[in-house]
Amino acid sequence: MELHNDYLVNRTVSPILILSLILLFSACGDDDKGGGICIEGVGLSHPSPTCSTDDVCTDLVPTYAMFDPPITHIDTASDEPSCGTSQRGLSFGRPSYNDGAARQWEDADGIIRYWCEVRPMGTSIASPRPLVIWVTGSSGNADTLYDTTSLRGKQQTFDISGDPARPGFILVSIQPRNLHWPTVDRQDGTKSEIYYRDFYSPSTNPDIAFVDQIVDSLVAEGVVDRARIYMMGWSNGARFSALYSIARHERATPSGNYVAAVANFSGGNPYAAFDDATPACALSELPSSSIPFFMISRRCDAVACDEKTDLKIVPGNVVEPWIKSLRDEIGAEVTWMRIDALGNLSSSCSSAALCTKSEALIGHFRWPDGIDDMGGQDHEPAMLQFLADHDIRPN
């Protein structure tokens, strides 16, 4: 990975834009610090442990060194976001938002979990709105939504409900925990757990339980259109949102709610193993789900478009076979959009000769709203419209 590249550093490699190096540069570990041993054909035997004062995370995702000031260690299990645009986001020309204090919930492990939440004007029991939950990638936080995407600017008015009297959608951005990632090359930091695969309801996977809690509490409040609960994610967040959505499209949350559809950017297979030497940690029998699934990926991307451009970094990091598995094995309804470096639609993946490692990293670290790639092609409306075109009616 060549972070000295001037173009890459100036336009892409910043703490705001780099979201998921952990999934791109990791190999499997087998000691207990990283989450325990693998259960054959299932995944980790227990969740990845959190950073703490007694077990400080020091082998961090490389992007933490680029923060100002650099972050060299993490000794907290979870951190509270500001729920607004940071100074970094403002420096990249993002609009200024301040959505107030983060909401919080104490999980079964006694960890305070945080999320940012904003509702359209007029949201009420009499006027419930769709719910969109967005999941950041590794080393990101809930504020990454404000600093690197344009979703907050669409949240008040974009019609997902199909009812002109109920414009906009409730937008939630979750704060991942700080984890010791189960890899030889640790790259610890903010992650969403994908290797401890308890899909039951309730789940003992802390992150599945966390999203279940958000969904169920908002539905109980009466402000969510239960037919329109959606997930979005980027990189590690895309893997988690895929895992969660597939599970919760078929099996309800503890309070009986379902995910209607998912729209992701640059995400791989959440059921893969950590590396080729540990096939036991891959899920051997994929679940069945008719989840409507939308994926955008760059034709040259660090989460590779196809096998010929695969950087051979981690299993499951290639979109084309993941899309095939979704369609042929899982049974999902899949739409796959490929775009080039400037966000223009493409009918194919890049050639291996043209897809260098630097270009792949650049493509991966730019959310497809046309701003960071400087192409002016905003694909968020396509993602949101896909969600709007699908609902699910709970029993």
C-alpha cells in the first residue's frame, strides 16, 4: 500500500475518506485476543473483544496515524460521535450539519452504544417515515456520514414512502465499537462484527443486537413505517449491512420487524473466512433470502470488481462472485451497478493492466456521490430509489 502517492494523499487518504483498510489488508489469527477459535463452517466461537484500559488496542488501522493529532492507541470500547460535520468534513467542502447529541443504549456487555439520528419535519405517529440505517467502514464513525456522503442533504425531502404527504426518511448512522480484529495483521479500531455469526433473534452478536434495538425502539415509538426499514453500508459497513439485512429479511427482530432492502457501496462477502489458511471460519451453508440487494462498485476498486483485478488481500473481497452467490445460492434480488473512477456507468470491470493498487484504493475510498471523485455523478438517488421501490409487510 503506497500512501506516499501525492494524489492519493491529497484527494483520498485522509481519516475522513479512508474507511476500511482492515478488510483490505488482513490475515487470519488464531489466538484468543482476536475473538477466539473458529467453529467449523460457522465462524468465530465468540465475538471479537473490545479495546479497553485493560486490553488497549495499539495495532490500529493505518489511517489512525493520519488523524490530527495521530491516534496511536484506543482504550475505550465505544466513543460518542458529535452527530455533525467535523472540521475535516468542512475542509473538504461538505455542508455544515449539527444534529445534536448522539442517542445511546447500554448493551448486554455494559457498553454504551451510540448512534446519530435525524428525522424529517412532521414525523409523528400519525405520519411515520421510512427508516434508513447507514453503517460506516473501518476506522470511520457515525460522523463519517456527514463528512463523506450527501445523504444528510437528501434526508428531509427524498421520497422513499411513495406518499407526498410523508416526504423524507429517518436517517440513522451507527457508531461501531472499537475492536481487536481477529487477524494476524491486527489493524484494530472501529469495526462492525461479521465473523461471529449468530443470526438468531435475539442475537448474541453485539452489533446485530444493537441494530435490532434501534429498529425495535423506533418502531415502538410509532414513528417508523414498518414496511420500509432499510440498510446501507460502505466496505466493512457494507459487509455488515449485507449480513444483517439477509438475516432480518427472513427472520424478524425480537419485536417482529424486518428489513425490506439494502443498498451498499463497495462491499464483499460477509460469510468468507479471514484467509485461505483458515477455511473453517467461512460459513459453509449460506442462508436463503429473497432480500432486494443493490450494490455499487467501482470497476477498479480495492474491493475488487472481479477476480482479474483482485489484489489477493482477503477472501470474499471480490464483488462478482459475491453477486453470483447472492443470486444463485442465497436467492436475493440483485442489482449491480459498476462505475468508473469519475462515477460514470460502466458495463464491465476494469482490465487488470489498468487497475493498479493505487487506482483501486482511490476508487474504494470515494463514496459515489460525485464529490470526492470530482466526477459530479451522484448515485445516491439511485440507491435511495431502489430502496423506495421495495417494501415488506410485517405479519
